[in-house]
Amino acid sequence: MSFTVEINNKKFKLDKKTPILELIKEYDPEKRAVAARVDNRVRELTYDLSRDCKVEILTVKDPDAVKVYEASLRYVVAMAFARCYPGLKIRFAYNVSRCVSIHILNNAISANTAMLLRITHEIDNIIKKDIPLKRMKVSLDEAIKVYDQLGYDDKKAILEYRPEDKVHLYSADGFLDYMYSHMVPSTGYLHEYKLRLYSPGFMLQYPRAEAGGAIPPFRDDPVFNRTLRESHEWASIVGSDTVGGINNSIKKRGTIEFINLCEARHNRMLCELGQLIEDSIDDISLICIAGPSSSGKTTFANRLRIELLSRGINPIRISLDDYYLPRDQAPLDENGKPDLEHIEALDIALFNQNMLDLINGESVTLPRFDFQLGQRVIGRTIRVAKNEPIIIEGIHALNDRMTIDIPKSAKFKIFIAPQAQMNIDDHNPLTLTDLRLIRRIVRDYKFRNASAEETLSMWPSVRAGEFRWIYDCQENSDYVYNSMLSYELPVMKKYALPLLREIDNESPYFPTAQRLIRMLKYFIDMPDEWVPSNSLMREFIGGSCYADV
């Protein structure tokens, strides 16, 4: 029985199963295709078409394709290390400048220039040979035997939590590995990468969709890197740097102890932060808090206020949202709609005047933005005393343009985000962007009655705003508060999975939903009854003692 396949608006009449690769071969001689979207579902180029369908060919200009490219590149890098240095163990992690860091786990071996040159030569050789990546399916018992033979204890540890009874592996010229992702058909598709030394290991760069499919310039972010390193050191101590480690910690320590262990770290950071502010309180007038979406800014600001109150400091909170200009005065985005994330959507001049007047001890009647009316109305009248710093929180709180008239010495800047290097296994890191997305999906449904599909539809715009307005501010912050809680994905799982599974396979957001489901399924379920009412986690799952504050 014949069927019709439409690929990028070109129709093919077929009468037998045909891989996508076969149909696009003559149109893609340079192998720039990476994957395909078949009726909205991401597929490998080796996928067999057998029914009427629409196919969109994806390149590294598409975010879904970049994930395939990056996973395939990690596979090749692991293959190169296995060939050049048998017995050497490496660990991949997401790091600064949207790169993948490569850490050598063998204590007696260090990364150096000679190793960089040898590995780069081998990677180039593997890519040049255009070796096919063949997918295979084995039983759990067979996978355990393979992992034992290869010394993949980290991969074997996660099999206990795999709900399926089959395991996928990829083979390339005798090398076996699995990257929890679709892969390119062969190594010759990996045209571009950059590998550089970055103590104590290497940094791997690859094409990015937001850079138009190019490799963006490398930018070192030492503050971000230090935060990731400190987070990983703590996670290693308590055994929560991998999914298996988190699951084992919950089973070994018990729910209550593991929750309190993670919360104790947040308490310690708050105490540390409170001491820093107290030590400089005579100079601090503004405490500025910013971070990407779903970082827990609201709960953090409330908890910081309590911490400062315990030190005899009485902060006053002012919302930047109250300084929005009327919608018709906001700058327009590329679609001609009001861009409410743009800094010029706020009345910068009025905000600075109000802050200066307050700092100088004057009474100020603040504005309040009425979102139903779409304009500002008269708000409360306040005056601040010497020991009453002003807490401001919002997307532009760390941007010096927002507080241009306030001396830098009078501002204490805090960047908040969940930051960690967590892995499924040594070769498969998890992205903390997905953790924030899960937080937002759960929160939007619980507090805004928004479906997961609605949240996913807004996420690209949210991310674009973060890259434009937030991340550059991190390096100029006085303190980075890591809002990651190692127990949160086991808690979030029962809330997020039903919402993600509601997304139909015809939806354009189905591939993202499936990726998040694949990530969550490896975590064991964890009850949330012992999560404290003042925990940052309550901001997303409900039950926060700050709900009415």
C-alpha cells in the first residue's frame, strides 16, 4: 500500500518503508541535517517512514537538533578518550559559556596540552572516517554484562531505576555507549566543535541554535564556574551528584533526613549572606535580587528579610513591577507587541528618583501598578530609616541601568538560580534549565491554572529574555545564591508527569514533554509532607507560609 511523505514541502510517493536519510541524501550531500521532526515528533534520520506524514528536516539552527548534535559529539569524545587512554574515566558536565566540561576522574592523571592535541587528533580522525552509529536494544541482564565488561559502574547503577526492561546502546566501530538521546546517523555529521584546556579539565564547544547554528565565542564566567564547582563539591560529599546517588541517599538516609540535609545548606547560605550584609550595613542602601525564571526569588526574598530581621536589620521590599510604564509606552518586540521584559518598559527615571529620596530620608509615595487597568495608581507612602535597606527584586534588579543614579557602593547585588552539575551517569549530564522548566510547569498549573503546553509555549520567549537581560549580571553580583535542592525532582515527579503526559503527540511541544518525562522517570517518588513550609520548594508545589505575604 502506497503512502505520501512530505519533506520540507516536497512530496514523495512511497510503497515501502524508507529511512528519512535515503530520501534526503541527494539534497544534503554535506550532511548538514542532524535530525527530523515527523508529525511533530523528533526522530533520527535513520527512522523508517511507513505512513502518510509530514517531515521537517532539522539542522543545528533548531534547538531540538542541537541536543542531538551535542549528545552525538559527547559520544565521539568519549570514544576518542577510550581509544587514546584505555582505563581513563571522564565525566561530562554543563558549564560556563554554554559548553560541556570534561573532567578526568583518575586522580593521578591531569589534563595537559599533549592530551588535548592527542584527543583532538583522534576526534578529527573519527569524524573523518564517518563511522555509522548503530542503535541496538538489549535486555537488562545483557546491559549489566556489557557495563561490567566496560567498567561502566556508573551506568550500571542507574539500571535499577529504569522502568523499561530493555536498554538501548549505540555501537560505532566496536565502541559502545548510550547518551539518552537521539543520535546522528554517523560521525561525519559532526562538522564543528572546539576543544580547549580549562583547568582542571577540558571545555567542549558545539554549535548553538541561538547563535544561528554557529559556535559562539567562548566567554569565561569565573563566578558562575566557582558556584558550579562549590555545588558539585557539596553534592559529592552528600552523594547527590547523580540521579542514582540521589535515589540511594533517599533510601539510605530516609526522606526526613535528606530533606533537612538539603534545607540546611540553604539555611547556611542565608546565614552567610546575612553576615555579609550585616558587616557592610552602614554602606548598603539597596539589596538587589535577580535571577532567571523559577529560581525561587519570591521565597528567597522573604527568607532573606527574616534573616536580616534576626540581625536587627529591618529591610523594606519594593517591587519593580510597580514601575511599569503603560502598555502603549512599552517598547515593541519583533512581533510588534509590547515587550514587557525590556528594561525600557519600566520608568527608570521615576524609580531612581524614588530610591534617592528614600535613601536621603524623605517620605515617598510609591506607585502601584494595576495590571487590570494596565497603568500605575497611587500606592503606599513610606520613609526608611538608617537600618532599613530596600530590597528590590525583578528581572532588571542587577542591571546598573535600572539603578543608574545610585552609587555602586550603596548596592548589594544577589544573583539567584539553581546551579549544579548533576548527571544520570558520567557521560550524561542533566541540564538545570530543564529543572527550572519543570518548576514552572508545576507552579503555573497550581497557581495559574495553566496547562503544561501553555507554559512550554512561553518558554522560548522567557529564555530569550534571560539571555538578554539576566545572565550577564551574574558575574557582577556580590553573592550567588544557589537555589538548587537535591531532593526536588523526586518531589516534583508526581506533580509534573501527569501534566506532561497530557500533551498530545500532535502538539509541537510533544518532543520537549517526552524529554522531560525521560529525565524524571529515573528518580524515585518522594513524599512532600516533610518539606518545610518556608522551603523554596513550596513556592512551586504549594503550602508556603509566605503565600499571603
